Amino acid sequence: MLFRSWNAIRPLPSVQVTDPALLAQKRKQRNLIRSAVAVVVVIGAAWYTFDYVTSAPDRARAEFERGMHLMAPKTYLEAIQAFTRAVDIWPNLPEAYLNRGIAYYQTSQRNEAMDDLTRAAEMNPQLTAAYDELGRIHLEKHETEKAIEAFSKSLDVKPNTDGYYARGLAYESLGEHQKAVDDFDKAIAHQVDAPYAYRA
């Protein structure tokens, strides 16, 4: 078998070939080489594609971590770029949308922030920070009912002092004083050393 394979691909004499049998062998040889090269190219491309796709979550996570490091010194524009690279590589990363939304908010890009925060909350309803940030933006835009809705979703997932306090302020701005007091009481019950809740 090995001998026959070698005979099929071994170089032919460089002299002018007129023998039909030798010409046929030369054609077979060229076809075999082309087929072998094509197989190697296809296998290489398939392996590269497989490796590239399977490494996407790791590469996206690396960009996400880079973005988080950029958030600390408040280099928000660079952080936005890192988070954008992360979601471009792997769109299924709600934390990247959340933090890009926060970075957008810090750079006064409110509409972009709301889009990202909404998407993060839709992808992972357990991300209370997304609801909290949305609530704060709605309050700034004087969309108090929407703010209350956002804070309520956050509190449904995880009751917390800041959530009750923020919703209480929203109720207070609507003149719903009893609901505001109830939320401030809940904030205090959740964290007794929260002076801002007592003041409210």
C-alpha cells in the first residue's frame, strides 16, 4: 500500500512525456497533491475556527476585566471601549452591558446607559444593580413611576437598604408620604445604622 502511494505521487522524469499512461499518472499525481493540500487547508481552518470560537468566553472575560480595572481610576471612555470589545467577542455577558451602562451614565450618555442597563436586566434578572441604576436615571428624568418600578424589581430580587431608601424618596416626590415612610422604616430595619434613612 505504501509502495503504491509513493508511486502515485513520486516526481516523474522532467523529460517531455508523450506516453498516455505516463500522462494519466501525472494528472493523477497533480489531483492527489491538490486534494491533499485542500484537506490540510480545510482541517487547519476548521481547527482555527473551533479554537477561536471556544476561546471566545475567555477572551471576552479578559476584556471585561480590563474594563473593570479602567473603571476604578474613572477612565470611563477607555472602559466603554473594553466592555464593547467584550460584548463584540461574546454577546452573552450581562455584566459587561451593566458596567458599560454605568460608564455611559458617568459620561452623561443617558440613552446609551439605559439601553445597556435594560439589556443587562433582561439577560440576567438577578442583576439588582441594573435595576438600581435604571431607577436613578428615571428619577433624574422625573419619570418617578418608572423609577419606582425599577427599584421594586431590584427589591424583589434582593431587599437592601439603599433600594428601600431610593424607592422611599421616589414615593416622597409623588407626595405618597405613608409609602415613603414604610420604605424608610424597611431601610432602617434592614440596616439600623443608616442615618440618612432616619433623616428621611
